[in-house]
Amino acid sequence: MTSITEVTVHDVRFPTAASGDGSDAINRGDYSATYVELSTDGGPTGAGFTFTNGRGNEITCAAVRALRHHVVGRTVEEITAEPVAFWRSLVADVQLRWLGPEKGVIHMATGALVNAVWDLRAKLAGKPLWRHLAELPTDELVANVDFRHITDALTADEAAAILDKGRDGLTDRLARLERDGFPSYTTSVGWLGYPDDKVRALSRKAYAQGWRAMKMKVGGPPADDLRRARIIRSEIGPDALLMMDANQVWDVDEAITNMTALVEVDPYWIEEPTHADDILGHARIARAMDELTGGRCRVATGEVAANKVIFKQLLQAEAIGVMQIDACRVGGVNEVLAEMLMAAKFGVPICPHAGGVGLCEYVQHLAIFDYLRVGTSLEGRMVEYVDHLHEHFVDPVRTRDGRYLLSTAPGYSATMHPESIATFRFPDGPAWR
């Protein structure tokens, strides 16, 4: 038996704003992580985090501390035996649920704790999380999903059928990933705060390094967006994929108008074209893009979708052509499993959102598991890649020719170097003095 004896929370922030890294139409901040460590009585330490932006860390750190009593004193075996009961203890805390429910700060704090438990589970199993999940029996995977509020879109029996079918050809799919890696795209070329010459140089460099799918930020003055898009397209040629991300800044009609001009450069998708909660708005934009481009430009969203119910509605409304799950916006691995299974049922490919602090490290596991046991196809599947802050993690992502290489270390790749925590801990770390 492995007991969780303590939850330690660190406010870790990186000064990214000064260089323009991570800049988009809305966000200009310092990438941060509410970093959680689960101490055990003799076992490994479970690590997890949720990604935030500067001062937001103060609130998510407080939320983790408010939830810690649901975790401390539990055994991993107890959690594994009744995973939905454990998950509900966090999302349905009778005094804290009112602050959501199942959305926002409390839900992100839940995700940090739940992900730390999964990191601990995988470490105890001696496997990277993707392999641990892929090798779990179907009934155990289904037992980790809370189907409350989504049975009109996905039942437990349907989920089991998807996972059972995912066993067929698993060995061949794994061999393919071990040989080739997992497809990826880079966002590092087109942050909104970058000047044109930097965008051009980074696009040229990324293409030379093997990237054949790249994403730019839009949502500035329309003429600027088009000029920057033309620069990137001129550097990567007509065959590489170019995605766009508006980070929710447009109204619905504005999104359609602006994309009418931007289709000149043949975008593969428009991401977050309007408010994240506007299901019907996304559906209208999706219909407009389909009519405008003959299906060549899809609508993608999900990085700030609050919970599995939002994803359910996006799928039911045919509002998205790409689902972008986020590893720590929702309530951890358990909820991501529900989202993956719904996407598989509705036939929508998953391209996880990454970047930030450690999101690439997280989502590589989710994308690999999805391919091995759930979606079982690489058609339209890519993982986002952003080239910064990986050096702070014990098991950083590795790429080759625009593809993620498989992680082999036990766990969820969430463990940070102690010296990085000490240096960038706010407000007393040397980086902030």
C-alpha cells in the first residue's frame, strides 16, 4: 500500500512576457505553473501542475490547498479501486463546487491534483503514462470515466466497444510510433508580438528543421494578420500546413469576415475564432468555413473548454472539425479520457493544445494513448509543439524532423528540476528578486 502523506504546492513563474514568447491577441504574461508534489510513505513522489499566466498562479495555488484534504491520507490502491469516487470528491466538494461548477480555478486545481495522482500511478507501475494507459484492461479504463452528464452522447458500453476495438493492431501502431515518432506542428514561428523579420527567420528555420505544419497567431489588425500569413506561406511553400489561432478575440461575424480574407493563404484550421463558450457561434463559423473553403479550413477549439460537457456540445452541434484537448484545463486524465472517447465516437480528430509550461510534456502521453487505444488513426492528428521551457523538466519532450519521440521514463513527464523550482519560485526565487 502506498499512502499519500502530503501535498506541497509551488508558485513557479517564468519571465516570458519580456521576449514576446507566448504572445497572442489577448494574453501578454509570464508563463506560470501551479506545481504540485504528492509525498508518499516510501514510494515515489507524484508530480502535477496546472498552467497559468502570472498572478493567476496565486489563485490556483490557493485552490489546490483548499482541496488537499481530499488527497492527503488516501492510498493509491484506494484511489485506483474507486477512481470516479475520488474524482467526484474533488469536483463535488460541497463548499467549493459553487465556485465552478466543474470549471475555472477549482477545476484547474483539481486537474493538477488528479494528474499528480496519475503520475504517481504510472511511476509505481514503472511505465510512462501513455504505456500504462494503453496496457490497462478495457474495464479498468472505463471505470476511470465519470459518465454523469454525457450519457446522451456516450455510454459506458459504447466506450468499452471503442477501447476493445482499439486493441486490434495496437502492436503495429506502437511499432510505427517507435520508428517514426508522433506528428507535430510548431507554434514557435508566429507569436503575435514577434516582428516580421523574426517571423520570417523562424519560419525558414522551422521548415529546414523538418516541420511541415506551423501555426501563427491572428487577431491583430486584419491587414497585419494577412501580411504575416503571407510571409509564413512564402517561406514554407504551398504544401506545408498553416494553422491560425485567434485566441477568442473575434465576434462571430467578425471571425467570418476576417477569415474570408485569410483564406487566401489556405489555412488548415482557424482556432478559437470566438468566445470559448459560444457553442452555436463556433457551429456557425464552421458552416461558413465549410462553404467558403469547401471543407479545407476547419474550426478547432478546446484548450480552454471548461469540461467534458462543453466538448459534448461542440461535438453534438458539429461546431468543430478538430478537438484540442488540454491536459490541465479540465479535471485531469479522468476527464480527458471521456473527451477522447466522445471524439472517437463522433469521428473528430484530436490535436492536443500544448506550449506554456510543461503542456508539451503532458499531452504527448495523451496523444500517443489516443492513437494506440482510442482514435487509432494518425489522419488529421498532430500535437502542438512550442520550443521553450522544456529544460526545466526531468523528462523533457524530444522531437526529430517535426515529430515527438516516445517518452520512456516512468510517469507523466511532469517532474520539474528542484533547481528550476527554487530559481523561479515566486516571489522569493532569484529570478524574481
